[in-house]
Amino acid sequence: MTAGLIACYTLTGAGLGLLAWTLLRLSAMGVDEMTANPQLIELAKTGDIERARTLCSAAPGTYLDAVRDACAIVSGATPSREPLDAAAQSAFDTTASAFVRRWSKAIGRGWLGGLLVLAGYALALSRGGFTIGLVIVGILGTLGVVRLFMLRDAGTRAISSARADVLPVLLDAAHSAAQASRPSEPRALVFRVSRDGKEIESRPFCQDTIKIGRITSSHLILDHSSVSRLHARVENTGDSIEIIDLGSSSGTFVNGQRVNKAKLSDGDTIEIGTFQLKLAIGA
């Protein structure tokens, strides 16, 4: 075997090896976004962000790393939309950029492998030293280059698809979950206090707890011996409004019925001692 033929084999062999390594590397980095993205979108729509994160974690080194990092941000979401969007987008973009760089470097090494195969062929052509082995290597190299050409933009496409299709659904799901878990704000209440058919005062409140009684620490003071020192408490959670009798001697009545605990609605009349309290919600 001549030195020229040895050089041809060396170049084509090295190029084919580099091409093969590149294609294996891209295979490990690649995930079919046409299959993975719909699964992630479905999980996000059902609010199962942790399962989406687990699915991404099962394919390390792929574009799903970027989705995983965004999931890590939104799984601890707060109701504040803009900071949540910015943090998740930043986490996604940081990991996505690193992935695209790795993909581009791998593609670059693959092109180098293709050039080595081409150089080996060119050298063989100039020396008229073609052999069956070189032809086989050349065919394999050509197939490798064709496959590399098909994959050249796959990494960028996968990232773009995840950013456009998956990330917005994740953010919407996280924001909805955060809103649902946020404690309800107390509603605005107004008690119109009457006694002996005459309205004495109108007292507005917008707080979680309203204590009613005779003592001065009560939020609504009803100064009469028919009222216990700490007579009743109104719990105003926003979702519901309840009155609780605190063991008063004369009892607490809602629309004429004595209650220990009862939900209140707009327009209800509460009787405490000789006082009548007309409730207006959101007034």
C-alpha cells in the first residue's frame, strides 16, 4: 500500500469517524418535539406542572432542559404575572442558548468530518488510487453528510417550537394556579345599626375579623347591658361571610333564627341584644 493510499484511508476514515460520532451525539441531544411538545402542553393545561418537569428531566441534554428550568420557576409561581413571565423566560432562554451552542458545535464537527472524507476522496482521485474500501467509506460518508444536512437546524427548531407552543401554556397554567391559591381578599361590609326601629349609625368594614360586643376593644361596639362583653364575631374571608356567637347570654339571631354559627348574605338582619344590624355586602 502506497503512502498516498494510506493518506487517503486516513483522511476518509477520520472523517467518517467524526461524522459517526457527531450523528450519535446529535441523536443523544435530539428529542422529537412533535411528540414531546403535545404531551407537555396537555400536562400544563391540566395544571400538572410537576409531571411536565419530570418528563423533561427524563431526557437530559436535550432541548427539554430549557422547558424543565422554566417549569422549576413556574412551579413556585406567585400571582404577580410580569415577574413570573420574566423569570421563566430568562431561565428558558439561558438553558436554550447553551443547548443551541452545543448543537451548533456538534454540527460544525460533523461538517469537518464531511470535509475530511471529501479531502480523502480528492486525494485518491488525483492519484488514481480508488479501492473498494474507499468507495464504501465514501458512500457511508455521503449518507452521513446528507443526514447531517437534515439535522442542521433541528436543535433551533425544537427550541423555537417549545418557546412558541409550550412556554406560554406553562405560564398560563402557573398563573391560574397561583391566582386560585391566593387567599381571597375580605369583602367590603356595612352594618346599619338600629335600635327600637331607629337607625343609630352605619359602620363600614373591610377586614378578616369583626368583633362585636360591649367592650371597647370590639370593632363594632354595642354599649348596652343586653349585649355581652364579647358577643359575636364575623369572619369575612371573601369567599364566605359567617357570624359566630361567642357564648353570649342573650344569643345571636339571623333573620329571626337563633344561631351559633351561620353564613351571612346581603340584606340579612342580625339581632344582638336590643340592636338590629342590617348587612350590606359590597356597599
